[in-house]
Amino acid sequence: MNRAYLDKLFTVVLAGVLAGLALAAAALPAALVFGLGVKNLMPYTVLPEALKTPQPAQRSNLYANDGRTLITSFYVEDRVDVPVGEVAPVMRDAIVAAEDVRFYEHHGVDVRGVARAFTANRREGTRQGASTLTMQYVRNALAGDPRLTEEQRAAATEITVGRKIREMRYALTLERQIGKDEILGRYLNIAYFGAGAYGIAAASKRYFSTTPDRLTLAQAALLAGLVRSPADDPINGDADAARQRRAYVLDRMVETGRASAADAEAAKATELALKPNTTPNDCAAVPADHNDWGFFCDWFTQWWNAQPAFGENVDERQRTLRRGGWKIVSSLDPDVQAKASEQVREIYPETIARAAPTAVVQPGTGRCWPWR
């Protein structure tokens, strides 16, 4: 039997199972009905490469020769992965409360949520998805995998029962192979938080100029609320909507015992206290107080584009740069660059020349750099 036939078969079977669960729920104790577990009703499957070896796009950073001074970054998505252990517990609790309160109880598919959504959708004509954190991660990982074609990525997000079935099968299989904390970490690193921030590290920096391990309860609740509605980000969107989502997350944390009522009320009363921070992208974004570094950055990109090791052509090499998460330590010496610029400007004032070249030779080796 081919895959398409199996998907159709599983769809029919699942629909029948859910219908039976919906009817049984009216007559039997919930613990008995939901104790069946979806893991006993659906077969496992072979995971695609996007889930076995995920490759989410991450930004690459270009540094000066000290390995600390950032010249600029290159990215299609502002993301840098962090281990789940480096995410504040309050952030982990907030995302679970907001998106999947039974995350640590189910096996990838929450049969209670699926049955509830199935019943509501048939009765009310709504579109409740009932996706667990694991299922959401599966969808995001497939949609963002650079190894897939555009058609395959579109299929990963299409609104069909077949897609939902595939997500369930992948989620069940994934949870058999890796632990809950690993899945939660992957989810936090791949989720979009609005305002151009992909993943919890970029979001912490974008909204609060901090790191994931230092997030407060109020900050964590705000970020957790943005996952469901990233267009409501308080930087570019609707601050009031963001506050409402924050309050919702805090209420859910109280209901699930992940925060005290007093702490939640105090967090609700807290101002958003945003400290927006942006990540430079490409050579045009070199800091204004170091605009002379832009020439060096341009030279670097020309060098990168000429390296066959990074791809068969310039387009592939640029994708490697902008998605690969590289830390690139260059030969630029900020002190030498500053001294060279200072001396050149003594001869060629800025009022006369906008770009003044010079050559720097390293004593003993004769190595030269073009400084501009």
C-alpha cells in the first residue's frame, strides 16, 4: 500500500475513533475514555530528515580578530539556538501553560484535545486544531527545512486532515526517540515571536535586550503569548493585545500551578518595560560609528562568494552564510583600523574625501591589508 492510501485509511480510522470517543465521553468516566491513549490507536512511522537532524536557519556573525567585536550579522531569520537548560524555568512554564498544559502527560498527541476539537468543529463549524507542542514543532520544522522543495514546505502547513494525521504520526514517533525537554527546547528555538525574532534567544534580545536565562515572569508570559499571535507584537503591533495575551498566559500559569496568584497579579500590573534591540543584517548595517568597517565587510562577502566549499554557486554560498549559524572571526583589527583612519584623515580631511585608502604591512611577514 502506498503512503497516500495509508493516510486516507488512517484518516477514516481516526475519524471513527474520535466519533466513538465523543459518544463514549457522554457515558463513561473521562479517565476511562481518555486513558485509551492515541499512542495505542495509531502506528508509528519513519521520521523525515527534518525531524531526525533539524537544520533551522540561524544567523551568522562576523567578528573582528578578537572574536568578540561584532562587525555585522547575516541572516534570513534572526535566530540562534540555545540549550533548553539555558532558558529560564519560568519561560518553559509559560510556554507550556500557554500552548499545551498536558505536555508532560501525553505522548505527542493529546487525545482529550483532539476529541474536544473534533466535537466542537462538527457542532460549531469552527477550526480548533488541538495541536500539542510536539505537533507544532513538527509542523514548524518541516515548513522551515531548507532541504525541502517549496511544494513540500507548503504541504507541511496546508489545512487538511491528511496533514494533521501526518503530524500526529510524526509527533508520536518523535516522542519515542527523544525526551520532553529536548522537544521543548527545539520548540522554543524554532518558534516565531514576532518583530522579526525567531527563537527564544532572538526574542529575549529583540524585546528586552536580555538573554533567555534572565527572563522574568512578566517577560516570559508576554513572549509566550506572542507565539499564538505574533502580529500583535508590542513593538510594531498592538501593545494592548499583547498585554491581554500576557494576562491570559499568567492566568493559565496560576490554573496549572506554575505561578502563584500573587506573583501573577504583580506581573499583570507591571509595565511592558520593553527595551527593543535589533540585530544588524548585512554590510549596510555595520554600526554608524564604524562605517569604515563596511569596506572590509564588502571585501569579506566577495571572498565568501568565491569559495567553492560553501556551495556550487553564489546563491548557494549566500544561503550557507545566511542560514548556517557561523561564527566568523576575521583579520580586522579594530585598533589598527582606528589608527589608520585617524592618520589618513590628517592628510585627507573628511570634508574632501569620503573614502580614503591606505595599505598596512605587517612587519616581519610583509602581509598586507587594504584599509579604507
